[in-house]
Amino acid sequence: MSYSVQPPSSDRASAPLVLSVDLGTSGCKCALITLEGAVLAWAFEPVHLHVDGVAAEQEPEDWWQALLTTAGRLCHADPCVRRRIVAVCCSTQTEGTVCVDRDGNALGRAMLWLDMRGAGPITRRARGNWLNIEGYSPLKLWRWLRLTGGAPALSGKDSAGHIAFIRDMDPARYERTAKFLNVLDYMNLRLSGRVCATRDSILTAWVTNNRDPLRIRYDDRLIAMLGIARDKLPDIVASTELLGPLRRDVAEALGLHPGTMVVAGATDTSAVAVGAAVADYASHLYLGTSSWLGAHVPHQKTDVRRKIASVPCAVDGRYLALALQSTAGANLSFLRDRILFHPDELLSDEQRPDVYNILNTIASRVPAGARGLIYMPWLFGERTPVDDPSLRAGLINLSLAHSREDIIRAFMEGVALNTRWMMEPFGRMLDRSPGPVAAVGGGAQSDLWCQIIADVTGQPVRQMENPIQSNAIGAAFIAAIGMGELRFNDLHRLQRERRVYEPATALRTVYDDRYATFKELRQTLAPIYRRLNPPTEGVPHVCP
């Protein structure tokens, strides 16, 4: 279903539009956005997530059909609007890995950023025979950090882990693979017919020399460390690169002009940063299925112990400092879909946004601190400030005196406490306070959650206009810059906030106490979680 966000005003009635694609884990959103970031309309189509133990996959064809469905709703609704579309640009989930053959066909399902089957294969590549530093050979770690600014996650969740898993555990698929593509690269292949990767989409294969942000290039030694053939990796382009016109069959299906340009776009972390804050050190917090803190910086830097790094991004000459949280909004989705409603009782997609409003209303009925109830939001392990795939979620101090109101608020506060946990090393990475923090993503629509995050972290939270459209707006800005209509320096005046939430000083003592307990619980429970959820070496996975 399409939702008109802003009725076109007279000055927007003939403005050129970008068809912005925001492909996340939950589904595909397409939006019609002006070159200056005004959202006219959008449509969403869910995509099924296949989870089996530590495996998390999606069908690439499901992504494509969801794009055609959502884009079709927008493009066929009004021929006059359709004729104004001048470019298509994608923002997608990152650290997903698609194997394609020589004809560009996907070889089975894509491994997603949640998939941990590569833990064993990538650990074997990372460690040394004798001395190791946090699981890495000192020499290998030095080389990765010096050249890339980071290192493969030993949880196996990133592209390096996926590729290592396929190389070791599914050799038949490895041999048939012509190129390993990230999610963005695959969608661009389907849109333009061109095989390439962007500076940010190739990042977590950890095979590129990133020391010059304007000249990201492959390094033969890093490729050898991963143990794959160089010709299975795509060429690298800038996010603002014009890849060429839409493939003719795609243009015809959507009713678009055959000269409509495809702009390379960016992964979700990069696109959100472009949509939220482009000035150096200006921080943003994305609240989606997962969550992250980010800020553009002029230098490459890595905190290997806390798993924070400044990495290549969509902005020319800049790096993006990132601290990643595995599950944020996914906790509320879990509460809705697995606890509050049986699968047979789930509401339609049109009604689902109201469910979150109801959760906010219910949670607002109880005081800060959820009457002593503490929630740890680690549904699928954690990444920052500890890379620990064994961590799991839990409610602590639950009693007969508690109600659903307390539980829902504790879920929201748990994500905020986890955000504060990763905000501390993130501030040290920036060498300054992270705030005020621009809040974007679906979770940032919640006034209550924004206020809770401000109160828990002690940082002002800037709720941006159309926060759920931040990825798509960033993609539209990237398209406008690629087509020469804007410069990155122009974006500051176009990034508008809806409201600023100041931290309540009266709640500082309450949340300082909760935060100290939160960290103590993690330290106490971590050994138990490691015993309950031992590392997996992965199992063979054969493509259909």
C-alpha cells in the first residue's frame, strides 16, 4: 500500500523526482523524493526472513519482486508523476552476500548480516598458530587494521565470514560463483545490468586498501588471506557513480523513460548518514531492525577491542565512524509477533503501524525504570562494544507485581541502555561528546522512545522529519549529487528536524543506577550464555 506523506505543493508539482529504494531486512520500501529531499509518497512490501539456528537468509528474487511491486504502485498511480522520475537509487541492508553465476543469476539464498555460520571458517583464517590477540594473529590483525581500518568479525556475520563459509562448506556453489555481491550490488545488477560494488558495499569483505578514501582498491595480500579468487570480486565505484540507464525491460515494466539513470547508491549505514548528518563529527542514531551510531570523520581510526571503526562511505574524502548494535527495533517486532500476537492473529500490513503506537501508549503509563524491570536486548548476540554472538535477551527482576506496561517499557529502555553502552566508546572514537544526536529510522518515529534514549544516554536527541524515510532520503541526495544537482556541502540546509528531546535531569540517578546494573548483568551472565550457546563451526549448506 502507498502512503502519501506530503501532498505536492505548487513548487513541487513539476520538480524532478528520484525513485529511492530502501531495501531492509523487513522488506522493501520505495519512495518518490525530490532532489532536495521532500518525500511525496512511498510504498512498502515485506520480505520473508528465513532463520534456522544461526543461519539467516533471504531469497534475492523476493527482494526484486518487492522492488517491482512497490515501485509499480508508485509509478502506475499517476502518469504525470511517473514522467518526472529522472533517476533510481538504492539504499540496502549491508553485509548480505549473494553468489551470482556468469549470467547474473543468484545461486540460492543470500546470507544476511545476522547469519553466523561463517564464525568457524573466518576464525580459522584470522588466528595464528601460536600467539593470538582476541582471536586474531597479530600480523594478520595489523595488516587488516592498517589497510582496511577494521577486521573480519569472528562472529561470521559479515561478508568475509559468509564468503569463507561458502568457500569451505559449500565448494560446489563457490565454483559456480562468478561474483560475490553485496545486497546493493545485486540490486544494481538487476536495475542496470552492470556488475560492480561501491566503496562501502565491498567494505566488510575486508579485502580492500582503504587508506585513501578517494581511491579504495583491492589488495592482493588481503584477498589471499580470505582465500578466494580475485576474479570473483566486482569492480569498485563511488556511490555517486552513474551506472547507466535502467535496463529496458525494467523501464517498460515500471512505465519509466528508458533514459532514467541508475545511480550506484549506498548501503543503509552510508545512506542514513547522508540523509541525517554530513558535517564532520555530527552524530546520528539509526533505530531500525538493528541500530547504529554514526558520524562522518576526516580520518581513518579503529578501536579493535570495542569493534568500532571509521570506514569508507558515500561522502567523498570522508570516513564514517560506526558502532553497530545487532537488534534494536527487532525487539519490539519480536514482542509484537511472538508474544502479543499468535501468527494467525497478526494484523495486516496496513494496520501494523498502529500496533507500535499502541505499544508506545501502553509503555508511557509506567514511570521511568519500569519499576525495577530490566531488559537485555541481545536477541541475536551483540557486536559493539563486545563482539559476542552467544549473548541472548532476557528480562531480569520480573515479579507478580509487574504488568505488560512494565515489560513494554523495559524493552524500550533496554535498547536505550544498550545504546548508552556503545555510545561511551563511540565518544572516545570521536574524541568528543556524541550529542546532540540525530534520530532516524522507524523507531525514531516514537516520541516516547526518543525521550527515553535522551534520558538514558544524557544526550539531546534530534528527531528528524520523516525519520522512517531517512535511508530513502539519503539515496535521493546521493542521486542528486551524482547527477550534478547538489553537492555534499548543500545537504546541511536540507536536513530538517521535527523536535529536540532534552534529557531530564531528574531521571539521571534512576538511569545511572539501571545502567550500572545492566553492565553488571552482562558481565555476570556472559559466561553462562557462552556455555548455553557455544560457538558453531557451521554446517554444510547446499543451494537448491
